[in-house]
Amino acid sequence: MKLAVSLIASIFASTASAYWLPEALEGVKTCVVPKNATGTDDTPNVVKTTAECGDNSRVVFAKGTTYSLWTPLQLKSLTNVEFVFNGNVSLPDNVSYVESVVADTSIYPGRWINFQGTNVTLTGSEDPQEGWFIGHGELWWPGGAANSVNKGRPHFFSLKVDYLRARHLKVWKPVAWVFSMGGSHVWMTDTLIDARSDDGFPFNTDGIDMSASHSLIDGFTIYNGDDLINVAPPTTNVTVRNMYSSGGHGIAVSCASGAGGDYLFENAVVEDSLIGARFKGSLGTTCDLRNVTWRNFTVRNTSYPIHFIENYVDQEKGLPPGRNLSLAAYATNFRWENFVGQTGQILKDGSCISDPCWSATLGESLFYPQLVVCVIRLITIAGESTDKGIYLLCADGEHCKDFHFSNIDLKAYDGKPAEMECTGLNGISGMGIACTNSTIVMS
Ligand SMILES: *[C@@H]1O[C@H](CO)[C@@H](O)[C@H](O)[C@H]1NC(C)=O
Ligand SMILES: *[C@@H]1O[C@H](CO)[C@@H](O)[C@H](O)[C@H]1NC(C)=O
Ligand SMILES: *[C@@H]1O[C@H](CO)[C@@H](O)[C@H](O)[C@H]1NC(C)=O
Ligand SMILES: *[C@@H]1O[C@H](CO)[C@@H](O)[C@H](O)[C@H]1NC(C)=O
Ligand SMILES: *[C@@H]1O[C@H](CO)[C@@H](O)[C@H](O)[C@H]1NC(C)=O
Ligand SMILES: *[C@@H]1O[C@H](CO)[C@@H](O)[C@H](O)[C@H]1NC(C)=O
Ligand SMILES: *[C@@H]1O[C@H](CO)[C@@H](O)[C@H](O)[C@H]1NC(C)=O
Ligand SMILES: *[C@@H]1O[C@H](CO)[C@@H](O)[C@H](O)[C@H]1NC(C)=O
Ligand SMILES: *[C@@H]1O[C@H](CO)[C@@H](O)[C@H](O)[C@H]1NC(C)=O
Ligand SMILES: *[C@@H]1O[C@H](CO)[C@@H](O)[C@H](O)[C@H]1NC(C)=O
């Protein structure tokens, strides 16, 4: 009987998944992280328990317990370990203390929670009262514009794992950036991030900064104030599906150097947001990105449903000196399919604290910004509109090749068929859409 069970289990493990799933294995050691009985910091116990439990083990955060990670957590060289978050895990609720830690590179490696290794499984709780990673962002957000430039804000997670299985992770009020995803072969399902703020804009609450190739993210719900995900070269082969985004800045691809691609984003509901399907090529740099598809998007009350630009500048960093402004991203085989929805009433959200706004749509003249600044300002004002569902701002047809639009059914805020803004592709045929500065015409 025992033999039969282990035979079935090993067949399952080797045929069904390359991932380390302890429920499919026998003889996995389980260790529970004890709560610090004498002080506030639970990080030493997490480190100690993980080390003692060793490889091929399961480390459990107990239900009904809130673990405080008073110092940053670094777990390296993990092999075949599952972490089960049945209890809550909290960052410190003292802003000036966190700022002092973030400033100290001897204890803060750039992220507060760091997992590195091979075959790591992170399992959250399906109990809505348990298993939250708590950031205490609500203590930081009322700072507004000052918070947006505060270098003392913590980044939450660094996951540098080959074969990461992450399931049911839930994040409550992250201060800013949530997941920085390195490694490769990430399989992440049913993730929830809640960065809704009732006092102050939740700046830079990006969901995933993605550089793990060969990954699938399935089931992702986020309420935030920045990108749901951003994927960039040299990352390849990433699929993200079944997304819900509220308040966000887009399901994004960006490109500033290198080569990459093969990204598929499908089945998304985007509402009350600034941007839906987003590409940002940095101004004055070049890169090579191929095979990117956004499909089956429902977009409601969102300022910029489809936004593709090749002149992106980070408002917090500005344009770095010495950029050659005639350079732009090379984007090849990009597809936008099955979009339905409507633009929003507003053209900017609470993240707009500069003039012109970082999200202003700058027309073709930005490819020559040495031209008079006031011209750009005028074009800015002319460029964006609640009438427009698509912004397609290419340097030229050489940089934007093999573009395909199909089944785009977007309405303007006033209910009329949406318009578009298009530069650089004037007269190019075969895109399924005409490059115009007026009502969208599919062909
Ligand atoms: C990772 O897990 C897979 C599936 O269980 C296994 O085949 C592989 O040997 C593991 N890798 C390491 C380094 O243990
Ligand atoms: C308990 O927390 C204190 C800080 O309050 C820390 O100095 C101590 O190392 C922790 N003890 C254990 C066993 O983790
Ligand atoms: C865990 O955190 C969530 C979110 O802050 C909270 O609603 C819940 O009450 C906490 N659970 C426990 C057992 O403290
Ligand atoms: C917060 O941290 C600062 C700096 O570490 C410390 O001086 C202050 O006493 C802490 N405040 C509370 C309420 O613990
Ligand atoms: C792409 O990634 C998926 C998900 O990890 C994987 O199953 C597939 O083998 C990868 N494809 C290639 C060509 O590497
Ligand atoms: C993009 O698609 C082309 C044609 O199918 C393929 O040759 C190429 O490997 C794909 N990926 C990238 C990143 O170029
Ligand atoms: C399109 O996406 C929605 C969710 O946004 C999903 O319910 C629906 O099944 C998807 N359609 C297809 C054909 O996959
Ligand atoms: C539209 O979205 C904005 C956020 O971008 C939000 O403030 C506003 O309340 C939403 N409007 C409606 C009618 O839901
Ligand atoms: C800027 O880039 C263009 C296009 O690659 C190139 O022709 C030109 O020489 C570059 N200019 C400088 C100053 O590097
Ligand atoms: C749309 O207007 C921009 C200026 O904002 C101009 O550069 C571009 O060529 C126009 N596009 C078309 C298709 O006329």
C-alpha cells in the first residue's frame, strides 16, 4: 500500500510538474517558526528555523500569529523548501526606523524580504484573515509628493529563484514596489495586492518588476498606483493571464537596452486606471523587443486604454545626460487583439505632480526635444484627450514593424467611437488599423 502511494506520488511529481511541490512527496520535514517571546524581531527565528530545517523541508508561519520582520530577511541557497504563510508577516510600523534601515546597506540588501535558491515554493493562506504580508503603506502615503521621492521607502520582495512556485500570496498596503522577480521559471497563481489608499497617492506601488524568463503568472488582482507588471529585456517567454487591475498604470512592457520578447498578456479587466496595455520605450536609448501580445482586455474608466510610446522619461530621474535623442526602441511583431471598453473622465491621476505631467502624451516633437519647449507644451495639451483610446507614438516605421490590431472596440468617454493619436506610421498599411489622428478605423 505504502509502495503504491509513493509510486503514484513520484509519477505525479515527475510527469505533472518540474516544480517542487511537497504535497506530492513523502518524508518532507516540517518546522514551525516560533514567535519571539522576548522581543519584537521575528527575523532571527525565521533564519534559524529555515537553516535548522534544511533542504527538502517545509517552514510554516503559524496561523493566528503576526510575525514582525524588524530586520530585513535574507534566505539564500534554498533548495527544495516550501514556506507556508498561515499567519501574517509584517514590516515594522515605524517609518523613521524603516528609513534608517533602508539607508544602511550593511543590513538592507535592497529589498526587505529576500528568497534566493532553486525549487522554492511560497504558499499563502486561503483564509482571508490570515497570511497577509503587511507593509504599513498607509503610514507613508499621506506624505504625498515628498513620499514619492523618499529614498527611505522599502522595496518589499526580491525573489531570485529558479523554479519558484508561488500560490495565494496576499500583500496588504505595501509602501511601494512589491515583487522584484529574478531567477527563472516562475509559476505564480492567485496573487492579491491591495494598495488602496484613502489618504495620499500610493506612489510606485508596482506589482511585479519582472525579469524571470520562462514564467507563467495566472490570476493576479491588484489595487495600486503603478504598473501591474513591467517586463523588459533580456527577459523572454512570459505569460500573464487572468488579471484584474484597479487604479494602475498599466500591464506594461518597457525597453531601454538589450533584446528580449515573447510576452503574452491575456484576459484582463482594467478599471479606474490611468493606462491599460502599455509599452514604454525610453527616450534616447535603443533595444530590440519582439513578439508581444495583449489580448482580451476589458477596459473601463481608464484614461489610456492602449498606450505605446517610444519617448518615455522617468519623471523622478529626468532625462539622463548624454542621451542620443535620435535613438528609439525597435519593436517587432506587436499585437493588440480583442479590446473592448471606454476611456475615463480624467487624463491624469494623483501621481501627476510635475508640469507637464509625467503621463502627458508628447507628440512627435519630443523626438526632437531640442526644439522649443513651448511647442512641446502645446502639443502636450493637444495630444491627450478623453476621446482617444489608442496612443501609438512611434519614431518611424523602421522602429515599429509588423504591428497588428484586431477587434478593437473602444469608446470615448462621451460614448462616441474612440479616436487615436498616431505618429511615425503614417500611411503604413497591413496593421489592421489606419494610423490617423481621428476616429479609429479598423481594416
Ligand atoms: C527541483 O525539483 C524537481 C521536481 O521535484 C526535481 O526534479 C529537481 O531535481 C529539483 N532540483 C534540485 C536542485 O533539487
Ligand atoms: C527577539 O527580538 C529582539 C529585538 O526586540 C532581538 O534582539 C532578539 O534577537 C530576538 N530574539 C530571537 C530569539 O529571535
Ligand atoms: C492579518 O492581516 C490582515 C490584514 O491587515 C488583518 O485583516 C487580519 O486581521 C490579520 N489577522 C490576524 C490573525 O491578525
Ligand atoms: C521609531 O524609530 C525611531 C528610530 O529608530 C526611534 O527613535 C523611535 O523611538 C521609534 N518610535 C517608536 C514609537 O517606537
Ligand atoms: C516558456 O515558459 C513556460 C512556462 O514556464 C514553459 O513551460 C515553456 O517550456 C517555456 N518555453 C520555452 C520555449 O522555453
Ligand atoms: C519571435 O518570433 C520569431 C518568429 O516566430 C522567432 O524567430 C523569435 O525567436 C521570437 N522571439 C524573439 C525574442 O525574437
Ligand atoms: C476574456 O477574459 C475574461 C476575463 O477578463 C474571461 O472571463 C474570458 O473567459 C476571456 N475570454 C477568452 C476567450 O479567453
Ligand atoms: C474613474 O477612475 C478614477 C481613477 O482613475 C476614479 O477616481 C473615479 O472615481 C472613477 N470614476 C467612476 C465613475 O468610477
Ligand atoms: C546617434 O544615433 C544615430 C543613429 O544610430 C547615429 O547615426 C548618430 O551617429 C548618433 N550620434 C551620436 C552623437 O552618437
Ligand atoms: C498626428 O499628429 C502629430 C502631431 O501631434 C503628427 O506628428 C502626426 O504626424 C499626426 N499623425 C497623422 C497620421 O497625421
